Amino acid sequence: NAGVTQTPKFRVLKTGQSMTLLCAQDMNHEYMYWYRQDPGMGLRLIHYSVGEGTTAKGEVPDGYNVSRLKKQNFLLGLESAAPSQTSVYFCASSLKNTYEQYFGPGTRLTVT
Amino acid sequence: AQSVTQLDSQVPVFEEAPVELRCNYSSSVSVYLFWYVQYPNQGLQLLLKYLSGSTLVKGINGFEAEFNKSQTSFHLRKPSVHISDTAEYFCAVSKDSGGGADGLTFGKGTHLIIQP
């Protein structure tokens, strides 16, 4: 049981490049989330999903897109990366009605 | 909307001393409350949560927190800290409806530094 895994662990992008971050969970959780963590800012919700084929915007969605084609996977895409998107990205998942989120180890992204 | 304020960005404490990390929240609806811990270069791990029942909640690693509705606070305490408790601690809230679907609102974090 791997829990929540994230790929890749590190990435450096140039401004304007695109990339996709992959989150996978093997706990059969209905809900999945993407957060970003910046120094002194805590974690902020980017997008979330309550089930396969559904997504919704969080607090800071601009510049990101997401997809949940399979229940176990939640993808976060950056179409045209900007230096302001330099951050550590965390994926999390939870069972419906438990309110307890399980976090992945994070992806450290640098945009130059 | 909800907001969370962690009053101290950094708390230095000597080993084996008690510690309290403060958390206050603001919300127009009822909320559930959480404390998460983040060790260096790792993801977040749940320490404890308050959903209902007793306002004193016990968590892992000897931590506890008390929910005070009138003061809108959820302070985290440990009677005797260890070097291994050095980490970043985050307080978070969730609306108590919707099954947790729309995520958590986090505070900015408190860095607990244990001094030998």
C-alpha cells in the first residue's frame, strides 16, 4: 500500500514551458486535491476533484488545469509556466465524509 | 469563507519543556479543525482532528489540542518535547458540511525548534 505518490519529485522549467504533475493513490479515495506551498504562506488549494471526471477550482486556480480520468489519478498541468509558479506542490486524497486528508511527498518545481 | 491564523511563525523551546502552538480561526459556518505536522522535505501528516464530542483531543506523538468555540481557538500542546518534534506545524479548518469535498484552509505554519 503506497498511499499517495507524486511524480516527479523535482523539476526545473523555463518560462513558457509546459508540464504535467501526476498524483496517484491506491486507497480508493473519492476526493483528491492539489495544493501549493510557498514560504510563509502555508498550503493553498489549487483544484480539487470529488470523483472521476469531475474537477473544481480552489483558492488559486489561475495558470493550472487538472484532469481526473481515473479514480486513482489526478493530474495537474501547467500550460505556460511562469516564475510565480515556483513552489512545492502537494497532492492529497480523502475518503468521502472522513475529512482526513492523506498527503503525498510533494514535487518541488522551479521555473526560471 | 474560512481563515486560520497561527500567531507564531517560529517557536524555540528547550528539550523536555512544555510547548503550546496557537491557532485561531474565523468562519461564518461551523468547522472541523485539524493539526498537521511536516518534517523536513516530507509531506504533511495528520496529528489530530476535532470533528465533534470532547473538546480535548489527543493525537499522535503525545500531542493534544483543545477546541474553544467561544474564543475560536484550537491550540496545540505537548507537556514535554523531544528533539524529534522539530518540524513545521499547520493548523487547518474544513467546513463541517459537504463531506470534506472542498478541501482544507491552512494557516501559515509554525516552525517548532527544539533546543538541546
